[in-house]
Amino acid sequence: IKKDRICIIQEDLPYGSFLADVFTETSQSFDIEMEYNFRFEVNDPNLDITLENIVNELKSSGFPGVVFLSTHAAEGVKLVKLIKDADLKNLIVVPAAFASESFYLGFSEFSKEKQAPGYYSNGVYVSSPLLYDSADEATIHFKEKYVHTYDSEPDWRPAFSYDAAKVIIQAILSTDVVVKEASLREDRQKIRDYLAGLNDIKDAIPGVTGYNYFNEDGDREKPIFIGMYRNGKAISALTQFREIRDIHEIYDINKAVKDGKVTLVEGRYLYKTDVVYTAITLNEITKPNFFDYTCLLDFDLWFRYTSDIDIENIEFINAVGDIDIGEPVEEYVNREFFYRRYNVKGEFRTDFFSIPPPYGKHILGINFRHRSLTRNNLIFVTDLVGMGITEGRDPIDQMIQTQVLSPGHGWILDKVRIYQDLVDISTMGRPEFINIPSGMVDYSRFNFGVLVKEDTIGVRTALPSAQGLFFLFFSGAVSLILFILVRKIHSNFALRIIWGVQSFFTILLLLSAEAVFVRGVAGAVGKTYLSVLKFTFDVAWWFVPTCMIIIGIDRFLWKPLEERTQQIIPTLIRRIVGIVLVCLAFFGVITFVLDFAATGLLATSVLLAIIIGLLIKVNISDVIAGVAINVERSFRIGDWIKIDSSVEGQVIDINWRTTRIETFFGNTISLPNSKASEAVIENFDLPESLYWAGLTIHVEAHHAPDKIKKILNTAALATEGIIGEPWIRFMGVNSWSAEYWVRMQIDDMKQRYLYSEKLWKSCLTHLENKEIKPAVQRHEIKMISGWGGGADNL
């Protein structure tokens, strides 16, 4: 805040005295001059007059520096009002006791505050252990639950109280404490020792305010933030300073100071953290695809900050591909801050929050981080003022009004969630982070998500998941009892009544099962398992009611007809009706669950029926053989086979009529399945996809076989593509040479001839190196001249 003179107004209570002493001592270490120190008694009967005299004296002095109020919130409200009413321009700093609704609501009855909310508190700097605009997802989730439960905004105290209770409960569970009066002292000691053992972040208990653990002095290890009141809300100040725990983690401290990332004050190195107020306005959401979990977004992104940093150097983490934000469409710069607004369009992944969305809902939005500035030097915080959230305005209302998401997509906007958190990124061996043992660095990540839900009204989500388990057991028990009763009751009237009760509790059973097994576990299982569970219940909602309808038709139609006609309804008719209803349910699943067009499916079914009808007489043997081939699996698509020692190639297709084989030369052979099932088949891919390539070499017989085998083995091993050990065999001597077989395994059958060629070349080279030539069969032909003829002359 660039001030070198301070004034302290303190109360006489220990709280105010302690803070005043600490503030004075710290100010002196920074060579900041304390010009005034006013002290008052809280229980002074003329307190209001005393405080007014203090402010009047301060005004008459013309003091231009910082005024620190070392008091509780009640006295602080009076002092701040007096200072603002006196039109003093001094910068006011207050302690954490002022970071509560008792301070900013303390002005609500004053006329100026009613006319302009935030008139008195605006611009007041406050220290606080928690500011919600820079909080992470867990803290925001806690805040939403708190508002929903108590219908009021929490300050930092409920969050820390929640974490304190969580730590105590965890201590009780971890120490096996037995609540008995006789062991009370021992139990307290166990809990105390457990808490004392939480002295490292590795042992910390995660909570809504961060990781809960204690240092060697028993103090909590959590940062203090500096906020500024704006419109009744405490928002993060644009610059924060934080002490460096381990200076050795910074590779070049002098360079860090030069670059402005670290500040040296009185021999202490502090991180200088730039707070960047960030906000997003969605302009349009198009092509939401919840099968691929992608959508197209058009949005405005703006930043407001004090230091001239490379703000454009951000990475959209959930973007599909690289997205460049380009040049700002609006820019404003003055001595106090920079403002830049960008228009961005691109494809982004959905459901990217670490906490999965509720069942049946999805999250569309953006999250990003700065590429080079870590959490130590940059933090993105929500621009509550710029988005109008401090005025109580919900961004979702504006999005609905401007139809950011077209109703034609079948989805509607539900709520907006905006928060910042930390993301661990690998240092990739960068020199500036070489001294960080973990190899990971925290970056501030800004998250903007819009929760959407289907634009439908249904009963499947009517039952809360919290009550689902009770209704599951209850409806299951009733359904089981009714199932047993049906077997013992023969009255048709009673069976019809039971059918109605059964139908009700069957639907309730489905509802409660879906609430427990789908919505109840939505945050605990992955998308794949959740999709399988959802698909299972989607199918069940078609077939279970269908079964109940079939049972109802039997009890309300077939049995009354049998009673009237005194004739048994043929089983075939019952089955045909049941099959028709099951087929209708099947088509319902195809159309509404799998999202296929029913007309196309019906047309395809008719076409298939015609094709089968035409081919059934001529090609029945091929169809049966095709079934046998698919059942026996003697060969598969992709296998290399040889049929009857003539057809050799790779199987590229097996249908009901033919097996198609592609030869080495790219030709396609279509072989009827009936012939393929009768032929002798050699499968090169069974039991494993390794193939033999080789050749036969003849050399002169006087060479020792072991020598030749060794040369050929070396040649085979030197051949590119060989797998495992080659197979060399001496096959004996004939009339003109010694014969050797050379075989090697390869993993690409298509390249067999190429590998054989390479093997030939390698063998010839290695034999020539040993001055051995392959043997060539020679034939000697003698020609006789002057033959007189006749057999006797031969």
C-alpha cells in the first residue's frame, strides 16, 4: 500500500493491546514511523464522545498515513463510521475480527449505508485466514451447503469450526477412544498426542480451509490473506506477500528478486503474489455432446490486475486442442491497474470438476492456469464486484435471459460455480525448479462451470438419494411378501388388487434402487461405470413395467375371458401378445435409450427378412457353416491362414455366407463358408501371432556342419525383424551338396517375403566373409560325334 506512517487506535482489552504491540513491532522492523497511538476504554460510559474526540484530533492533525484499528468489530463500526463521516481519506486496516458479518452489517441501519450499500466499509483492508473469492472447490461447496442450510453467507469462522470438528472426530476415530468417565483423562491425552502428531503436511487432515496440521510450536500452518471490503464483501487485495518457508527451493534467489517474484524486506524473503481478478461471461453454448463429453463455447474473459504480467500466456486445461485467446477486444491501463478483456471461442470438455456433478446433470465451462507463473506469484480470484455478485445478482439469471443455451438442445441452465484451486504440474526438469524435491509445482487454476440439467419433468429423480436406502429395503420387503402371497391366493379379485399394489411397490423399488445405486454413487465411481448403471436402469424402466403389464393382461383379460367362456386361452396367443409387448419395449430401448431411429430399424429388419428369405434355400449350408465357424473360432478376422495348401492369406471378414481372405498380393478371395468348414485349415496365428520365414541353403559337402550352422545362425540373428532364436537344421548330404534349413520367427506376416530376402542377403554375406560359396547343382552333358548308329555301337 506504499505508506510509511501509521496511526493505531486501540482498545484497552487484551485482544486490542496484543494486536497493537505486534503491529507496532512489525512496523518498526520495516522502518515505518508510528506517529499516533490512541487508546480508549471499552467500558467507558462516554465511549462515543471519546471515539469522536479521537477522530477529530486525527482530522485536525492532517495525518495522511494508515490508520490501524486494534479493536473488536463493535467498536470498529463506530470508528469507521466516524472516520468516513469526517471525510478522512486515510487508508484503514483492521484485524480478522472485522472479517465477519457483525462488522459490515453493523452499518446497515445508517442512512448513507441504506442509500449506497458498502458506503462505510468500502476500501477498508482486513486480514482474514479465508477469503471465499480465492477459495478452492471444497470451500465453495461448503459455502453453498451453508447458505442452503442457514440462508446466510458464512465468514471464515464456520469453515474453521467445521474443520476443527472434523479434526477432533478424526482424532477420536483414530485413537479408539472409549467414552467412559473412568478413562476420561487417558482419552484426552490420547487425543492430544494424536493432534500433536499432525506436524507435517503428509499427515495433515484435508478440510474446507486447506490441510490441517500444526508446526513445532503447536500453531496451525495456514496463510493469512489481506482483503478489501467492496459492497459489503471482503475480496482479495491485488497484491499479497507470503513468507518463503524454504529459500533453498528457489534455484536463483537473486534472479527471482530481480524479476519481481520475490521481495527482500529487512533480510526476509517474501513471495510477491499478484492477485488477478478474473471473470467470464458466457455468450453462447452450442453442440453439447454428452456422449463425447464436449461442447462449443463462446465467452468473454477479462482480467484486472496491478503488475504488468504476461496475462495472455494461459493454458485452457479442459480445451480440446490448443486455444489462443488472441488480442484483447478491450483494454484499459492506468497507474493503479490493468484491465484486459478477450473474446474466446473453442471446443471444451465437459464434467471437468474434481467433484463430479449430480446424477443426470453435467458441467459446461472452462478452467485454465498460467503457463509460467506459479501459485507463489499469481493467483486467479473471482471478480465478485465485476460480475455483480456482491450485489446479490446470480450470473445464471442473465444467462437464462440471454438464452446462452438454446432450448432446442433439450437442456436448461441450473446454477453457476466459480472458484480457484491449485493444480500440480510437473516441473519437466526446468532449472528454476530443480531444487524442488517432489518435481511438482502448484499453479493457480481458475474454474468456471455451469451446471445444466435435462429440460424434462419426470418421476425418476423425484426420490431423494438420502431416503433411497430406506425405501429400497421397504419396497423390496413388501414386494417379496406380495410375491409369496400371489402363490397362495387363487381369488382373481384378490390377485387384481395385489397386482395394483405390486405395480406400485415395483415402481418404488426401481425408483429407490436408482436413487441408491446411480445417484447415490455418482461421485464415487467413474463415468464408464456410471454410464453402465444408468443404461441398466434405463433398460429396466422399459422391461420391468412391460412385465407388469403382461401380468396385468393375464389377470384382467385372459383369466376373466377364461371364466366367461369356460375355455382355456391358447398358450400360443398369450405368448404372441407377450412377445409383441417385449418387442415394443425392445424398440423403445433402441429408440429412446440408444437413440436410434425406430423407422430405420424397422426398415432394416424388413430388408434383412427379405434377404434371408431369398437366400434360405440356396445358401442354408453357408449360413449354418458360418454359425459353426463363429462358434468354433478355428480362425478369426485378422488371422493368417492356409486352406487346403492352396489359398493363403489374411482373414479380413467372416459373414454368414462367406469368408473373405486377402492374399499377399492384395487380391481378395471370397470362400463360401460351407467349403471353409470342410477344408483343412492351417492357422498361423494360433496359438500366438508369430510366423516363420526361411529358406534352404546348399553348400559344398566338405564343410563341417557345425561350422556352417554357426555361420547361418549368426547371419539369421543379424537379420532385421527377427524375434527370438533362429532355427537352423542340417538336413543331410545329397549327390551334389549339403542341405541346410534356416528358419526365423517374425511378427508381420505381410512382410514374410521381404524378411526372407533380407535373410538370404545376410546368409550370403556371412558365407562370403568365410570364403564359402553356395553350392549350385551342375549337369554334365557329353556330345559324341561320328556315331554310326545302332545300339551295338553305344
